Amino acid sequence: MTNETVCKPEPNTPGGAGHMEKQLVNVTSLLVQADIEPILTEQPIEIQTRFRARDLYAELTAYVLSRIPNHHVVMPSRRATHVQLEDLKPYLLQESAERQLGRERFICEGIYWVLEKGLSRGGDRRRSPTTEFSERTPFNTFRVSRSR
């Protein structure tokens, strides 16, 4: 899964003609996706079964990415179309053990969070977008009330 933001230079700008399109790639997203399955297999079989039956991979990825720093790189579009983590080794900085452990901790925590969230909805994953935003998210958790 990559971000699909394509940067196209304007034809009338210097260097615009003849330059290839570029794509913004979220390296952290690829790392999270690669880490999910190994961490999931460490969980009890019942948790693995319920998680996979509800296909909660995208929800878990979103949960983790919204809680950790993200690292992005810009790649030529032809290389970024089906990018794999191995393709990004030249772009990766040495990741700290602290950052890796934090990502893994949020994946473990997130497995249970997305399962609980799915169960509280009665297992119905077909929700309207407005319902999604009305739920508690990192962006609306700390609302400031204004008094006049």
C-alpha cells in the first residue's frame, strides 16, 4: 500500500518538460504492513481467527500510522507503482530500536483495539463516513471548549 500522490511539474516551468512523474511513498506504512502478520501470529489463535475473519488489516494499519511518526520518500512513478519494502532500502535511514519497538507495541495494542471496535459495532463494517468521524479519534480526543 503506498500513497498515490503524484507530483507533476507544470510544462511551462523550468525543468517541467521531459521530467518524469514522482510519487510520494509512506515508508512507515510499508514497515507496519510487514510487521502485522508476524505479530498477529504471536497472539492467541482465537484473536488471530477473529481478526482475519473480519479482515481488519487496513483498520490496524490506520490505527498504528495515526500514532507514530511517519517517514516518506519521493520515488520515480515507474519504480513506485508496485513498491516493496526491499525496494526502499536505499531510501531508508537506520531505524532506531526504540522506534521499531514503539511500532510493534502499537500493532499489538491495535489488534485488540480494532477487534473491540468491530465488536462494539456488531461486526458491521459497512458504516457511513459520517459515523466514522463522530467516533473518538486522536484528532478530536482533546477538544477545547470555548467559554464566553
